[in-house]
Amino acid sequence: MACIGNLFIAGQDECDGLYKCGISYTLSKKAPVSFIYNTKDGGWQVEFVADSTNVVARTTHKTSYDKTQSGGFSAIQEALDVLSVKGIVSATLAEPARSSVCVYSDAGKAVLSFYSLFDLHMGMHVEVTQIDAIGNEVNPPPTPEPIWNQSFRYYRLSQCSNDLFDAYRNLFLAFEALLNSVCKIKPSEGEGAWLNRALTAIHTRASLSCFTPTGNEDPVLYIIKSQYKDVRCKLQHAKFPKAQLPHADPTPQDVKQAYSELVRIWRYIASAYFSVPMGGSVITYVGFSTMMENAFHANTTVHYTTDNVPPQEDDIKVSPRGAPSWEFGVSTYAGQVKPGVVRIIGREGIADNPERYRMPIHRVCVATSAALLCAAYIESGLMVSGVDEWECIYDLRLINATQPRIEFKT
């Protein structure tokens, strides 16, 4: 059966194949009791196991990867609410955007999928020396102090938050306050129309094209869709019955990506208008995509092993202890899937090599022909069975070393 530790996720060889799809996350603290909860709409079952940080949501429906992610995440939030009001435990999910395990339906096949996000910290250092006509070095003028603006308050609260969703809400308030300082909203103007007008005015003064995936998209339309329509409007309906519950929709991966893009946009505009320092040179999304294409397009492979040794910075082997390890049947470099994020996928059929899955998988690694690139760790072990195929989705994300904080615990 497909399970994380001793916790069943979904699949054909448990519960008479009733549960077709499911997802597992890690809790911020161990569950004090075993507990099973069925969601109010009856669509999902959530299970906690005493003294474990694993939690699973499963459904009897066949759902796609995205719907399994969003539906299961929402179901677990509902179950955590009930645990809290019952006085059992008040907990959150620990970095849900960084790692998860799910079973989803793809073209009639049940696929067990392990997801891992790996950060690539990169930076650029540029020094410019100005020389006058007779060869003397000219000292640049002192950097001006930032000109205080109301948006700074929301920005600070965002950077101080421990919760990803709260951080994004405050950051978008900072973004709105910043735009309103530059281009005030008219009394009868709709929010969407105002955003379009304000961003267009800013783009005329300071090009926003570097914040699109390829640099060729319309930056104003891209920012409005990726931030306002796809994330902000789904998080910030304040009044019932349209109010959107925290941690409901969109998924943590969506919000994490939106935050990392929006914080760069905010600082860029604040720099152009209010003397906020940019924080140093950055690698653009296009530049990152090109570098990754050159490095990984032709020679990247994904491997897995039963070795339960936690990853170390100096790892050079898939299995440091020499335990059984295998390369996925197909390893694919999928390229840029989001701005500043490239994807590598390993996938294979279960029936092809059934002997590989008799022991739990603990490490999933990405390697090139030259070296081991990164290793993800499944502490409680992943049992692979009861599905047709299994895969690892490995996202590599650009982290500009000089840029603001973009990581949050919950």
C-alpha cells in the first residue's frame, strides 16, 4: 500500500481500494492521539496517528494532481480546526509548500508522487569605479535614506510573520499602499482598473518586464493575473458569505511562489519612487532559466534509495551506506515551470521492477554526470505499492542571496 511511515495515503491494496487519491503533509508538532476526521462535505477523510508528525487526507474520488493538492490541504485545515476546538492540540503544517507525498489520478492510472522544493542560493557582486578626466577616482554621493511611506509598515509586518498566508496578505497590502502613493485610486474606479492604470504608469517610468517568466509577456497583465486574480482575490475576501478562510485556497505552493515574486516587485517600485535600496544585483528569471537549461537539460538523472541516512552538505553518493539504490526509468528536465523555478521529474511503472519496493524509500536524489546535486529525505519512509506508477517532482528555486526573506514556517 502507498503509505508514509505506517500511515496509509491511498491505493488499490488497502480498504478494498476505496480511497483513490490522497496527500500527506508534516505537522508542526506530534499528534498526541490517533484521530480520524471526515470533512463536513463528506468528500475527504483525514487521519492523524499518535506520536507522529505525519497527517494524511484521502478521498474516494479520482482527482488530478492539482485537485488532490488543494482538496487535501483544505481538508487537513478543517481537521486541525476541529482538533484545536476539542482541546486536543493546536497545530499547523510545517512548511507545506516544501514537501508532500500524494496519490493522484492521471489518465486512469494511480500515481504516487513525492514533491520536494530545493533552493539554489545565488548572488552577483558588481563594483563600479568612476574616474574623472584626469584619472582621479570620484567618490559616489552618499546613498539617500528611504522616504517613509505607509506601505513600509505592511512590508515590515509581512517580513516579521511566521505564517506564509499572513505574510502574503500584508505584503499585498504593502503593494496596494505603494501603488496608491504613486497613483491614487479614484472614488468611482474599480480595483482592477486602478491596478492596471497604476502599474502601466509605473512601467512607463521603470520597466517591469524583468518580472515576467520570459520577459516577453505584458508585465502589467502578468502581475494583475498572477498576483491579484490568482492569489490576492482568493485570500482576501473579507466579508461573509464570500469570505475566504485562511489556509483554504490557493495552495501553499501557489502562495509561496506569489510571495517570492511580489516582494521583488515591491522593492523595485519602492526603490524607483522612495529610495528603498534594492539590496544588490540580482539574477533575473530569464538568466536563471538559461543557466539551468545549460546545466541540466541533457545530463540530469533522478535516483532513490532505501538508505535512511539524513542528507549532509558533503554528500557525494545517493546511498552513503551502500544500500540498494536505483535510477528512475525516465528522468526529465522539464525546464522553467514558474518564474525562477525549474523542474526535474523522475517517473517509472511499478510493475516493471516490483522487487525494488519491498523496503521503504528514504532518500530521493538528483544528480548530473558530474556530481550529486541534491538529496531529499523521507524520515519515516515511503512504501510504494497499490499504484500504477510513482514519481518524484523536484523543483529547484532561485534564491537571490541579496533579496528579502521569502521563507515562512507555516
